[in-house]
Amino acid sequence: MTPLPDRLAACKICADRFATTATCHEPNPVVWFRRGARVLIASQAPGMRVHQANTPFWDQSGKRLRDWLGMDEDTFYDRERVAIVPMAFCFPGYDAKGSDLPPPAICARTWRDAALDHVGQVDLTVLIGGYAQRWHLGTRAGVTDTVKAWRDHAPRIFPLPHPSWRNTAWLKRNPWFETDLLPALRARVKEALG
């Protein structure tokens, strides 16, 4: 049988959906995980730059996320240590106004459980954004409330906002994120990677 990462990389279930977006693009699942990783990054969905580069967080959001984690680029992209499993593996596209479309739910329904089973038990899970937080924590709370309650989930799980430049104002309004959460997260990442 074909290995799961290869089957996922060949997925085209959203081809018709993506053809109707403003970007009118082909599916390109960005698959970045292996069995035995120590840290799971559960994110939302690839953006356009990631879609083009076929590498997760290959953009300014990735630079910010690596800083938050206290991880260098080599460690972040080492699939033996870090698994990146988004809620949707393909760039969902933009709407007519140029806004990001949400991750198609069919992707998580089709692939998420199998991908997480394939990765196996991890030491640390980082939940980026509301979609991943709702899936993993079963919460109905918004991102701010979920991230504020990070101590309720630590040390095994850390919920984070998306590292997008769009959240710069959020970061300024919530200084506790940088002063309290990030030092604890960096220490936990270091411990998990051992």
C-alpha cells in the first residue's frame, strides 16, 4: 500500500472547489510530517507563498513562528523532530475581495485522524489559530480567550494566535503573550526536542 504521506500529497478532492476561487488554482498538498516527531505544529492551512514553495511557513509568518518557538530554521524543518499538520493541507485560495478562504472542512475529515495517527505520540502540541484549537481542544471560545487560558493546557499543549502580520495589533494589546507565554513555550520546546 502507498504510504500515507504519498497518498495525501496526491490528493485532489478540492480541485473543483479551488477552481471556483479568485485564485483558480490546483490543489498542492503541503505534507510535512513523519512518524516519531517530538513536536506537533497544528496550524490552519498554507498561504499562497507556501503553496508556491511547497514548504510550510515559508513566509514572514514562519519567521515569526520560529522566533516564538525559539527554533532555528534547520530544527523547524527537520521532519524527524517537528511535524506540521494543518487543518487543510492545501492553500484554500482567496475570495473575490482578496481575503483568505477558510480551510475546507473536508480535508480534516478525510486526512486529519490518519495524519495524526501516522505521526504518533508527541511531547508537545502547538495549536495555531482557532480552527486547530477548536479541533484539538473542543473549545468554542475565541482565540484570545483560548490563548489566555494557555496554562490550562500546558505543558503538553500551547495554543497560539496565528503568527501573521495581521495579528501585530493583537500582540500589542496582549503583552502577556510575549512576557508570560513565550518564555514558557520556548523552554518547553527545548525540553521536548531534548
